[in-house]
Amino acid sequence: MEFKNSTFIKLLIVQCLSVFGLAQNFDFFYFVQQWPGSYCDTQRNCCYPTTGKPDTDFGIHGLWPNYNDGSYPSNCDPNSPFKQSTVSDLISNLQKSWPTLACPSGNGLSFWSHEWVKHGTCSEAVLDQHGYFKSALKLKAQIDLLQILLGAGINPDGGSYSISSIQNAVRNAIGSTPGIECNVDASGNSQLYQVYICIDTSGSSIIECPIMPNSDRCDSAIVFPAF
Ligand code: 5GP
Ligand code: 5GP
């Protein structure tokens, strides 16, 4: 009887911990947007989606749960596959704001599915599948990165800009310093590839980044290529 009771209590504790863990098993989100010009002008090239060339604008890459130490959870729920039917009302907005540029050309479903399975399942206790995509689309609408940069004289014209000028422009507009990730174009120039903005665990408010993503591939001045 005593044995049974203690086993029961242990089970109860494990259950409670997993519920608490699930309730907030990450510290913040990175909201990551990619510049299509920089995805496409590398040696690897890109393929436009089946719906046509995306807008000349930043596109969503993902909304990524992260830990304050820089590590992150991934693939958290094998029992939660991406289901198109849960986001059917969002598809046209996803096509516009979250276009896929990988080859071969696709309609976006495999990109969104990858992001849900790898990242979205790790914030499932906060945002269900519809909520996850809706939150990312809302953040995209709220944070008009291209307009912010244009307003600061930072244009996608092949010119070079310092990382700090890009970070300052965004900080002045949204009150938080973004992380910058670079990649390398086909001629070997370091260029603006992705912008990381930190978001609270509810997926709605911009916060100061607890830790910046790696920007090792950025030179002190980076190219902002056309698209
Ligand atoms: P890469 O190695 O190209 O920088 O990143 C590959 C993939 O790893 C990203 O697309 C993303 O799914 C994941 N990843 C890379 N860095 C981070 C990070 O700092 N936080 C999170 N949550 N995911 C990351
Ligand atoms: P992550 O880097 O988020 O782990 O994975 C990105 C995955 O999504 C890769 O397998 C990549 O081929 C696919 N993918 C599809 N479209 C895109 C796109 O437009 N940008 C990026 N970065 N990855 C894409």
C-alpha cells in the first residue's frame, strides 16, 4: 500500500512537471524574416513558388521558440503533423507573406509544414497550429521591415551598409535591437540575409533579445542586394 502510494505521488509529480514544462518550455521566440534577394543570389540559387515571383519584400522564415542561453528545442511533438485544413483561411496570406524559395518550386505547404513540425510543435502549449501561423502573419503585418529600412535610407540596391546602421534603423522603429544573419552571394560578398526580432512567449509582443543570434558570417559592411 505504502509502495503504491509513493508510486502514485511520483507519477503525480511527473505529471505536474510535464504540464508546467509544456506551459512554457521555452523562453522567447525569434521571429525570423528572410530577404529573398539574398536567398536567391547565392551559388545555390532559388526557385520561385508555383504562385509566381514573390513581392519585393522580406518574407517570413519562421517563428522559433528559443532558450535564453541560445539553444533551442525542436521537433517537439511527433503526434502533431501539419494539417492544411487548420490554416485554410490563412493560405492566401501565407502565400504572400511566407513564400517558399527553395528548389524545386513549391506551393509553400512543405515549407510551412517543416516550420510547424520543427519549431511550431515546441510552442504548442501557447499557440495551436492556427494560432502559430496567425501570430507570425500578424507580426509580419505589424513589423514592416522593408519600409523601416527604406525610411532610414537603407535600400536594396546592391549598396553596402554597416550592421549597426541596419540595427539602429530597426531599433528606432520598434524599440528593440534585431539580430542580423548574413550569407554569401555567388561572388563571395557578405550580405543581409535574415533579420531576427525577439518576441515574448505569447507570440505577440516585441521584447529585447535575451541573446543575439550568430552573426559570424557578417562583415562590418554588408550588401543589401536587389530582388
Ligand atoms: P543554419 O544552420 O542555416 O543557421 O540554421 C538552420 C536551421 O536551424 C534554421 O533554419 C532553424 O530552423 C534552425 N536554427 C538556427 N539557428 C537557430 C536559433 O538560434 N534558434 C532557433 N530556434 N532555431 C535556429
Ligand atoms: P530551417 O532552416 O528552418 O530548419 O529549414 C528550412 C527548410 O525549409 C529547408 O529544408 C529548406 O529547404 C526549406 N525551405 C523551403 N523554402 C524555404 C525558403 O524560402 N527559405 C528557407 N530558408 N528555407 C526554405
